[in-house]
Amino acid sequence: MKARVTVTLRKGILDPQGKAIEGALKTQGLTGIESVRQGKVFDIELSETLVGTAETLLEEACRKLLANQVVEDFRIEILTEY
Amino acid sequence: MKARVTVTLRKGILDPQGKAIEGALKTQGLTGIESVRQGKVFDIELSETLVGTAETLLEEACRKLLANQVVEDFRIEILTEY
């Protein structure tokens, strides 16, 4: 089974990385970009075949390692192919 | 207009970050995770209102800064809300 976990900063949390990218894009002459916020995406392969069990496992992986729950949200998508 | 750009390593390209995360998850007692590959996601707000123009701008942003095209692929999604 394949899944994608997307981890993004919560709304309202300052994103210095995103601000730096905004500035760099402007320097490159790209106008029209108002804001950029950067996050992480994890493409995960699991030996698990039951969707429910896989989701529980991935939630645990997010809570334990992939997401800093003080400032980040995570979203789990079970995929067939990516 | 809001868009999401997802940048991932090309298939076949070694992902040491992903390997490190795999190991860390196993250490945390999470079994059943076969592989992890990490990528980046950019949530971007544009002042542009035409989808075609926005996509062209975002492609240019990817080619110039957001993606290293030697080893990474990028995907552009125009969103209404995220």
C-alpha cells in the first residue's frame, strides 16, 4: 500500500523559509507571487493491506516523528499509485 | 489565486533523508513501513487571476528556484482553497 503524508505549518505560524523563497522569486523577476509557505511531503510504502490499520500506523508515525504538532498539521492520503 | 507545488525526487534517485526517516521510524517501534521518500510542498498565493498565466508563472518559479530539475520532478495544482 502507498500513502502520502503532507505536513504543513499551521496558519498564523511565521514561515521564514517561505519568506526567503518569496524574496528570491522576486529577485528572479517573478512578480505576482504574493506569499509562499513551505511544507514537507512523505511518500510512504507500507506492507500493511488494511486501510484502517495503515492510517493508524501513519498517524502514529506523524505524532512520533514526521510532524511537530506544536506548529504543524498533517494530512494522510492513502493512494493506489503516485 | 492559490496553488500547491509538490516537488519530489525522481524515481531511482537515492533519498538519504528518506532512509534516515525509515530507520528512525523502525527505532520508534513502527513496523510495516517499507520505504519513505521525502519531498517539498509549496503553498503559493498569486495575485494572478487567469489560470493559464498562473501556471506559466509557477512553472517558471519551479524551473528557476523551487525544483532542481536534474533530480526532482514538480507538480502544479491550482486550488480554490487549501
